[in-house]
Amino acid sequence: MTVLEDRIEMADDNHELTLDTLFESMERTTPEGYKVEIVEGTVFTAPQRDTHWEIILDIVEQLRTKYPRRRVKSDVRIDYPGHLNGFATDVTLVAEDAAKDSKGLWNCQDVEFVAEVISKGTAANDYGPKKTAYANAEVPVYLVADPYQGKCHLYTQPKDGDYITETTVAFGGEVDMTTTLLGLTVKTDDFPRD
């Protein structure tokens, strides 16, 4: 059992609010087409914008040139370290041997790559507590595509709740991840701006 699973079970025993309880409640009340995430116990819902989706799809298509579909996820709940962190990341790549847990969720320790596309209302999460949670989970590669800045921020080498290396690439350039375990380059020529 992981530390995260152990904490969630303890919360269940004490009748405290858990990620499972929050997500079950949100599934009943959130309209179709809205994404739900819980960041440090706060629930965020947002409709998907066209610009957002185009960038997500572009990243997924580029990952698919190297990785099988079963390893590439989008908007799938994964729980991360910290207080009530259940993210539905824009793009996730899980390890080859990754398996779902007894609740049917992917384990954050199996995540090899995460990409988030910035939305105005939740940008602070992607650059702040979500980045910290990904680093604490030791996600090796974290990519932020920011259509407002017209830039990508690549974070690698997680250590002590942060990433040691940050590389910034303007839209139109190539995000070189050939020295990471991904071993590929993401082209941003077609990433739209907001």
C-alpha cells in the first residue's frame, strides 16, 4: 500500500472528507463537457476551450508516434501527494508496466510525463501547487504549454518538491526532450495562442 492510499484509508476511517467522496459528489453535479480537478482540497471545474483542446491533441498525437495508446492518458484522475490532490491532467504518460490500483486509478509513481495547458482561471495551480505535487511524486518530465505567453516551460529533474531544470521555448520552436526518458522532441509550430 502506498503512503497516499494509507492516508486516504485513514481519512475514510475518521469520516473526514476524502478525494473519493469529493469526486463522487462532483460526478453527480458537474455538467457534461466540464473537467473536474481537486487541488489542495479546492474543487475546480472548467469547460474545455478550443485552443486548449488543440494543444492537448497536438501533444497526444506527437507522443503517439512513439508510445502506444494505452500509455497516453488525458483528463484521467490520478491522485498526487499533498492535501486532497486529485488531478485530471491534460496529458499523462504512464510507465510501460503501469497498472491500476484496487480502486481503478493509476498510481502517480507510474507517471513518466505530464503536460498541462494553461487556462486563465487555473494557471496559478499549474505553476504552483500542481507543479509541487508532480515534483513530490517525482514525475520526471513536466511540460506547461501557455497559450497566453505563447511559450512552453519544460521542467525536469524533480528534487525536494521542485524541479531543478527549467527550459523555456517560444511557440514555433521545438521542445527537446531527447535527453529525458521520453526521448523525443515536441514541435510547437501549430500550437494556437489565446
